[in-house]
Amino acid sequence: MTPLLDRRRELDLVTAALEAADAGTGSLLAVTGGMGTGKSALLRALPALAERRGTQALTASGAVLERDFAYGVAGQLLDPLRPGVLLDPPGHDPYGELLTLVTDRSAHKPLLMVVDDLQWADGPSLRWLGHLAKRTTGLRVTVVVALREGEPGAEEPRIHDITDRAAHVLRPGPLTPAGTAALVAAAFGRPADPEYAAACHEATGGHPMFLTATLAALAADGEPVVAQAHAVRTAPVPALRDRLTVALRSQPAPVQDLAKALAVLDDGRDPELVGRLAGLDDRGRAEAARDLHRLGLLAGGPELRFAHPAVRDAVEELMTPAEQEDIHVYAALLLHSGGHPAERSAAQLLAAPSCQDGWAIQVLRAAASAALRRGAPEDAARYLRRALLGSAPSGTERAALLVDLATIERAFDPPAAIRHVSQALLLLPSAVQRAKAAVRIPPSLLASCPRPTVEAVTGLAAELGDPDRLTGDDRELALRLEARLRHVAVTGPGQLPLCADRLRALGPAPSLNTAAERELITVLLHGVTMSQAMSAAEVAPLANRVLQHEPASPEHTHTALPLLTHTLIAADSLEAIGPWLTTARDRARRDNSTVPQAVVAVELTHVMLAQGRIGEARAAADEALRLGAADWATLQGMTALVLLAIESRDAELSRRLLAFRREGADHGYRPSSLQLIRGSSAAQRGDLPTALEYFLDWGRSAERADWRNPAVFPWRAWAAGLHYRMGDTDRAHDLIEEEYARAVAWGTPVAIGRAQRVKGALTGGAEGLGLLRESAATLEKSPNGVERARTSLLLGRRLLRAGLAEAEPQLRLALDQALDCGASWLAEGAGRELQNFASSTASAAVALLTPTERRVTGLAAHGASNKDIAEWLEVSSRAVEKHLTHAYRKLNVAGRSQLAELAHLLPDRTEPKPSTYRG
């Protein structure tokens, strides 16, 4: 049973009234308030209080369905005084007869007469109670009645005849924070965390009904811990909603209408607007609001605000779907005509999908623009999707909505954007209109469009004609369509080399004045980079010129510009692209655009990897995957993540990439990056034949697609290493020679230095060592620290095997470079080689010791003192010191502490004691 809390004042007043009645002076007390304020709980506690004082308690309660039952409440109340006797109205003076019964009984024993829900009592009972109320002062009777304010029956004159005679009017208030905490403890059977109890008090205002219902709903969720405190504010309370719905149904129409209007507008700061929606004038609104407040359903203060979320749920339960639709449309119209923000009106239209008026579409479009300005693209898309419901199934208006929606959806749902542009292309009448729609498709995503869409864009480009013969906007559209189609064409045989011809046709210094020109040149530069139709020295300057003309905006992710990152990385030209992308990322985060953030994260992954910053590259890759890049990006668009998984030997990243994409996700002539990931994974687990087959299969696909540049995918170097490890040295040399020739033709330090390193690894003797030295010198000009560390490590190993003194500094250089890059696997390899070097150097030095020096240093290394050594060898301490001095010089150690590190190479006392000392 729920404990009675924070009601000490009320109980004291009732106790004082009982004492006065016992002395011969009765009284009437009225307990009033809205629903659920604890009136009934207080009344339930009174009989026990009376019995302890020797007072007989009589109780009764009104009920809605029993209001027509004459003397129903009076019968409940007086039945204990005359059990089994029906209370029919006797004679001409029923009130006097019943009063006589009360008078006679109270003369022998004081009476407490408690009536709950007085507002629902029947008429005859109310008249009799009014008659009794006039005479309580001369009787040993205490009458306590409870009345729910806000109910229609509570305003009847007969009710006022009773309550106006009350000696005290008690209004139980909300529970204190301490009372709330005690109720929480009672609900869960243990003291609650103070923060949890405070959350309960804040969410319910200490209102007993709201609080007990909320706690009952939460009790099923387990212990009241702080981590669940937020659930208190949002917990659904079905039982409370149903109770409130019943209470609201009994209210007159104006009260219900005001509650419905407030539930729909969800904002009571404009009472006049709420009243207009409810169809009430100022007076009617004030009266209805007063009734809701007295009923306990409105919070205090000047604003119209429900006291608890369950009240809104109950009001919505009152309305039929048709009624909800009508009131939302009317609310939208009132907001629109009243000059309120478009998003407020649009929020109402979202709940009224049948409204198809022209003004509604205008409102939804304006709301979408407002949502974009505040950085909420998903809200903007929601408004435009609703506008589509009200538009005609065909025509330019619907097409315009589809295009605008697709433009917004690119920021968080590229597949939906492509679908909506494809639909718009079927509805637009002119080529120019269709072209404006088609260029909303990012070039990187056009290849994943349905074939009819690609064919439609191809036909559209032919319809517009040769860009070089067009001017103005038509030329801009034609250039952008050409950029998209050329990017798609790289998946077909023989198409990629044509990019070089087109780029050369634009002249040695092509115009970069317009975004369309820059977009086409970006695609062409990417094409010549992949096919190696030009050198890095030719590509890099033009690529950097394009970058200089472009603002660092997240919008670049919807164009061909992400291809520029690939081109600049392949050309070893990273000075400008890194800071440019960082600025674009910061702006994308500020705009809350998911897809641009993910695309920029992929680009930054590639840049960090090219700079050898493995840790930062992994962080950027994790961000891209966390933002859902794998859900919509093509595998070509995630090349950076594939390369990171391979280059860093990141098995977890490889697993995640394979989990995101199934076999056969790519089609046509485009090589599947899955093959590279699977090949790398097979190599790491030692399955060399399988790894080699994957790399070779990918290489054959790359050749068919004219992907020839070793600076982008060094697959020949990977395959050559596998051939060599499997004993096929001839094939290994053939592959790496071809790789080297192409690297030289491309002309970047990374590509050349990498090929030189692999050639050196496959070549023995002085020639191989020379190639490794050449690789180290070449890579000094490269920004890629990982490649430098790889070469330093391999060169250090080869020098160590050759017994050359420069092995140690080279290995230490490899260790430092690997640690700087975050390449832990290279750092571990360099550390092992340094240990091997130290061990081999020490072994050689130990071999130079005389037998006696070996014995002396061995004993010293294992902790023996000079005196102990002298006694063991039967020599003088001076002789021991002399031998140790010679040994320290030969071993290159400073003293005993360093000598102890060589203990594993030196003898100890377990060797036989020498029979004769030879100095």
C-alpha cells in the first residue's frame, strides 16, 4: 500500500476537529483539488485515525454511474448505523429522521463521516448532507468531504451549499523532494539513488498520481540506478493515459477542444492561437483553461502547458484519426496565415498526409529551406517527402520536388538521391531541365545507378551536343555530363586512355574558370593517372591549379573533386591537399552532413597513409566506417581503406571491409578491391599460393581496365615478393622489372623507391645492397615515412648479414622511422634485428678474450666479487683486476653493470675449476 507522505498539516487539522467533536462541537472539513492530488489517500487514512480516538468512522463515495441512485451515498454512509434497512425516503420529513439517527448515535459515541468524490453524489444525498452541514456545530460529528475540482458536477449549487460551510478547506499539494524519495523507496523496496529520486521529482513535479503511475511503469525495468534516470522523463504510462482519457471524456466540449488544440500545437506560449484553433473566444478559452487547471491537467504559470506527457497521450486518444487530420491541417493553416515560421506549419502538415493544397507544398518547401539553414538535412528531406504526397503524380512540379529532395539526400542517403533523380529524369520535358537534374548525381555514384539511368544520361549528353560548340549554361551542363560519363567509362576496355587525348585537346593551359571545367579536368587527370598516359610531372601542376580554384567546402564531395585526392597522392604532391581537406572536414562537421563527412574522412585516410601517418589514417578510416560509408560508397570510392588494410596489415579492418561487401559487388571491367584484401589476408596467414592467385587475378582485371600506374596499386611488387618466397625467382624478377620501368616513367620517388627496394630484396650480393641504397636515397625525397622505414629495415638486415658496421645505425633509423609513423610491425622487426646485431657483436668480442679473461669476466658477470674470483682461480686480486680491465676494453663495456648483460655468453662456476693457472 502506498504510504501517506507530506500530509502532516492536513492530519493535524482533522485531529483537532475530532477533538472538538469529542467535546461536543462538530465541524465540516472539505478536501479539494485536481485529480490525483492525494485526496482519496488522505481520506483512507482517516478511519484508522478516528478509531484510535474511540470515534466511529462512517465512509461513502460517489460514483459517476450511480448519480441517479437516490440516497446512494447517504445509504453507504448510514448503513453501519441501521444495517440491512433500506433507506427509502420516509414520511414528510426524511432529513429530520436521518438527522435524528445521527444525533442519537453521536450522543453515545463521536462520529467521523467521510464522503469521497462528492461531485458524483446523487441529488437526495447532497440535499441531506447540506442539511447536516448546517447542524454539525451542535453535534459530536466530524464531516470530511472530498471534491475533485474541474469536474462539471463540482460547480452545482448543492455542492457549494456543503463546501461553503467548511471550517477548513484542505488542498493537498505536491510531494516534497523528500516525500518523492520516500515514495520511490517504497515502490522499489530499497532506498533509491538521490539522482534517480531527483529525476522522478523533476519529471512529475511531485504530483502523487503522476509519480505513482510512473514508478509503477518503471518498476518492471529493474533497480532504480542513475544510468536509468533519463527513462523517468520519457517512460510511457498506459494506465495513467487511460485514467486521464476517462476524466477528459466527462468534460464539456470547450474543455476538450482546448485540450485538443494544446496537444496539437504543443506550445502554449501563444494562448490566443491555441484558443483560435479550439474555436473559442478569449473568455471561453480562459474558462476552459481554468477547468483544465483545476482538474490538475495543466501546469502552473501563464503558459498553457500540460502537467505531464501522459495528458497529451490521453488527449490524442480522445480524437479519431479523421479528427486528428482535420485539426492538424487547420493548425497548419492558422500558423501559415499568421506568419509563423514555416517549420511550425510544416510540422502540422507532416501529421496530415491527406492535405494536398498548393499552399501546403509552398509551406513544406519553405520549411525545407529553413531546416537546411539550421543544419538539419534529414528534417528538410522529411518536409519534401511530405510535399511529394501532395503533388501530382507527373509534371514539372513533382520533378522539381524530386530533384530538390535528391540534392538534400546526397548528404545522408545517396541511394535514395539516385533513385529520386532517376524518377525526375522521366518527368522533365526539356534536355536542359533533365541535364540540371542529372548533374546532381555525383560522378562516383553514377556507375552504381541502374543501367536505364546511365543510358538516359548518355542519351542526354548526345542530345545537348559537343560541349566545345556550346556556350553559357548549356556548355556548363554538357561539360559536367561529360565528366560523369567519362568517369563511368573507366570501367570499360579502351576508354581510359582516351582521357589523355581529351586533356591534350584542351591545350597546355586549359581554362579553369568554371566549376564544370574544373570537374571535367579532374576526371581527365584521374584517367591519365590511372592509365599512366602522362607523367607525374605533367599531372601534378594542373591538379594543384584545380585545387587552388576550389574552396575547401564539403560540397566538393558531390562532384568529381574527390578524384583529385587520388591524383595528387599518386603524384607525390601532398603539400596543399591535406590542409584543404582538413578545412572541408571541419565545415562538414559544422553542417552535420553525414555523407560529406564520411567522404572527406576517406580522403584524409588516403592522405595520411601516403604520408606514412598510420595511426591518423586508422582514426580517419574508423570515422568513415562509423559514418556509414560502407553502406553506400563504391569499392573504388573506398580505395584508401583497402590500401590501409593491406599496407598496415590490419586484419580487423580487412574483416570489416569484407563484411560490408559481398563477392561480386563490383561488376564490369572494374577490378574488385575485395581480391586485394583477400590476397593480403591469405599472405598474412601464410597461404602464399592463394594470396598470389588473388593478386594476379586482380592484376589481370586491372590491365583490362587500363589501370597501369604502380603509384596507385603496386600489385606487381606484392606478387613479385610472393613469387620469390615460393621459389619462382625468374617470374619475380620479370614482374618487378616491369614495375620499375613503369615507376620510372611515372617519375615519383615513392613508386621508384618502392620498386628499387623490391628489386634489391630479390637480388643478392653487392648488386642487391646497391639497389637498397638507391631505394633509401630515392625515398628521402618522398613524404611517405612508412616506405622509408621499410627500406631502412631491409637495408639494415642486409648490412647485418654482410657483417658491415653501418648495420646498427641503419636499423636504428628504421626503428625511429617506424615509431614516428605508427608502423608497429616494422618497429618490432627493427627491434628484433637490433637485438640480433647486439648479440652477434658481443659474441664476436667474447671470442677475442683469452681463456683466463673469459673465466674472470664470466664469474664477474654472474655476480662474483674480485675477492671470490681470486680465491676460485687461486690468483691475486690484482691479477683479477688486470684481466677485467683488458676484458672491458675488448668487450667495449664500461663496468660490471654492462658486463652483466653479456652473462649468457660467458661461463660461470658450473665449469670445472682450473687445475693450473696460466696468466
